[in-house]
Amino acid sequence: LSRKFLDEAHVIRDFDILLGADIKTDDAGSITTVTGTLPTLQVDVTLEKLRYLLNLSNKITVPFQEYFARTETQSSAASNSYIPRRDSFSASALRSVSRRSSFRRSLGKKSKKAKKDFFASFGVDNVIVSVGHTEILPFLVIELSGINASLAIDNQATDIKAQLTRIVMDYLGDDVKRNILDTPRDSPIISFGYNSLVLPPRDRERPQSVVTGTFASLEINFDRVAAATCIQFIHELSRLSNTSPASEVLDVPEEKSLSAPVQQGELGIANRKDTSIRLELSSLIINLLKEGNVFIRGELQGAKFEMDTYTGGDLHLETAVHSVCVKDNFAPVWSNILTTGDESVALCIKFKQFGPINAKAKGHDLELGVDVATITITYLARNLAEVATYFSAFSKIQAVVSQASMAVVTATAEKAKEYSMTKMKLDVNISNPLIQVPRSSNNSTDYLQLDLGRIELHNNIKEQFGEFVDSMDVVVEHLNIKTLQADYSSTPLVPVDIQVTVERLLSENTKHLLPAIKLDIRIPVFEVDFCEATLPLFVGITRENMEE
């Protein structure tokens, strides 16, 4: 390497760090306290530096893998070839082992009573990360301020806390500085906590580990030029990692598990709550910028995420969103693209995955519950055209987007095939989604309203002729269409109820006694009331709204 490169190849710039330690010991035990402070940390990331680091990593990891593989093979061969002699354990040797074991037990009892507390705290005033193709011209600068973390450990628990006060993200491309993210300074923007407890085996109510996270209000300014530059950088980075010499994959002997399988009688211990995760987000605002002005503004208020894992293989997830609103700031009249109703929760999703024991007891593997409050969507062809034009700036990286889309489609198809025979219990309730279609973006009085009614979806898994059948019922109540004009209102589609039943086989259908899919649709009354006064509205929507 040239001397010039070594002088300019700093990934982490020179920094100062202050560390302190204090140890107090008495008859009750010991208390250790460690503190640290880091004023400023500056990180410079470029493709050239990452290339050298990746090559260096490949040169280091391969010898280590070879060494550990040889060590594992030798140790496995030695353990397999060793057979103890029957006469190698004499009575004196057994007495010696017994004395040593009793001595260790006495030490263990004393060590349990001894108190050993450890406290650590560390703070970083500023972390500045610059990302660019070259170090001279970075296109992205990220500044993190007020990072604080603490660790507390005693005989019964481990507690970790961390918080971040402020995040600033700026795009510096094209000699123009664009702010992407800037959070307030008055309170922490992110708070994180982790707590681990030593619990008795029969304590099934409390989790062994609890993770909490709180996110304050975040407002992100999405600039299409900045986003395209970041995506292009990520694409070049992925190409760099793919073209680098791959580490040799070595066969390592598989370690045999000595643990016994979970038995039915051990459900009380095996299915205890293991980990709980609780995350909350105050609000999230995303602004789509066009020529420095906010084009579309999306706002999400009050989101939460909860997850519980169990040692028996169960997994429980729940997420909820209080309200969602999407607005078009350039629209003269119909500015609300999507809004939710006045309900306290706009969206709630509950998901449960059961381990082998509970899945057998309940008769299904998964449970999914979805509750959606009233959602109002305004359809304007002009909005769709402007959004399509806005994201056409990504045409230069269509290859990247197409590759990512193909990967998502492939993964989705594989998951769908994987769960095609899975027994899932469904409970979906959607409360009257409304779709409004105005005559034009400038007309505030004339529009068509499609009320999709109350939608319920439930299923039941049953057994027929030795085959498992998933019977799904979809009920739509009071589906209707209304027209609202300045001087006239009508109901072209009178409220109608629809019931659909779908039965599909979950087993292999080896006997061929049941169809793979059975569909049954029931519509008691379907009444259309169309009059001459509503004709101008339909013609106006076709000529004005659809052609804007």
C-alpha cells in the first residue's frame, strides 16, 4: 500500500476517550463501577476503503476457519477413540473425587451468598458518519448526538439501558444541501432497555428477558435524488461483496445434541414465557419532496409492536396503529388521499404461531386476527400520474429495483407454497372502507362513493372422509354505491349482502373423494337503481377525472 493511501485511509478518525474504574470490596461482596466518555467519533466510509477491508477480512477468516476445522476434527477423533479402562477407578480415587466435589459444593454455596454487582456507563457526545464514493466529496452525512448507555449486573438480573438524543441526516450531492432527517433536541428520540432475570423453573408468567424500545416523533424528508444516490451506492456495495473472493466453506462435524425431546407432561416447564419485546412509536411523518417543496405528506400516529416467545416454540405477535393520513399538498380541493376514522385504533393485527404441543391440542398451527377501522380513499387519476412521474427518477437504477422486486416475488411464492398446507385460523374484520371518486380534482361537490360494507372473514378447519378441509366464510354486509351532486343524490346500487364460502383441502387428497377447491356464492337480492340525473356524473368522471 502507498503511504498516501495509508494517510488517507482512516475509516475512524483519531479520537480521545476517558475511562474510569472503581472497585469496592467488603464482607458482603464486591461492587465494580466502570465509566467512559467519548467526546467525538468521526467515521468516513467510501467504496475504496470497504474494498480493502473486505479483501483483508477474506484473507484473515480463511486461515482461522481451516485451523478451527482441523482442531474440531482432531478433538472429535480423540473423543471417539478414548475408551476408559474398568480398573482405572480405584477406591482411593473415588474418595479423592468425592472430597473435591464436596469442597466445590461448599465453595459454590459461599459464592451464591457473596454479592457481586457490576455497573458500567458510557456516553458519546457526537458520532459523525460521512458516506461517499470518495472521501473528498461525501454525499451523505449522518450525525448522532447524545448517546448514553448503562449496564447493571447482579446475582439475579442484568439491566441494559441506552438512549439517543438527536439524529441529523443531510444529503450533499449536486452542491445542494438537503435535510433528510432532523429530530428535536429537547428529549431523547430513541430509548432502549433490556432486562434479564434469573427465575425459578416453575415461574411461567414472567418472561426471562424483556426488551423495550420507545421512538419519539420522526419526520423524514424523502428526496428522490438523494434516495436514488443511496440506492446506487448500496447496489455498488453489493456488487463489491459479490465480486470479492469468497471464503472457503469448510465441513465441520455436526455437534450431537444431548438434550432430551420435550414430553407432553413437561408442558408447564417447556412452554414458559421466554422473551417479551415491547416497541412504541409516537409518530412518523414522511414528506415526499419535489423541487424543495412537500409534494405528498404521510403521517402515522401511535404505533406499537409486541412480541412474546415461549420455550415450547410458541410465538405471539401484536401490532396496532392509531391513525393514518396521507395528503396531497398540491391538490386544490381533494387533498386527503387516505384517512382513517375516529376509532381509537385504525389497524390491529394479532398473530400466533404454536409449537408442536399446542398445535396438536388446538388443531391448527397458526392464528391470524386483523381488525381494520373505517378507511376513506380518494381516487384521482392525477394523483397516480404525478406519483408515477415522481418515482420515474429511479429509471437509472431500474436493474436494481427489478432485482429486488424479483427477489421479493420469489420469496413470497416460496412462503405461499410452504404455508399452502398449513392449518391457519383466520379472524378478519374490516369496517366499511369508503372509496370516493370525484368528478375532477377541482370539483368539490360532485363525486361517487363506493361503500364496501362491513367485511368479515372467518374459517373453520374440519375433517371429512379422513381429509382436512379449510372452510372459509366471507360475509359482506350493506355493499352500496352512492352519488352525491350539488343538486341531486342517488343510490345506483342498493345495499346488498354477499356471502362467499370457500373450501380447500389441506391434505394430499389421496382418496379423491373431495374437490381440491369448492366455491359457493350467495347474493339474496341485487338491485340497481340508475336514473338519468346521475348520467352526467359518470360521464364527467370518465372525461375529467380519468383524463387529468
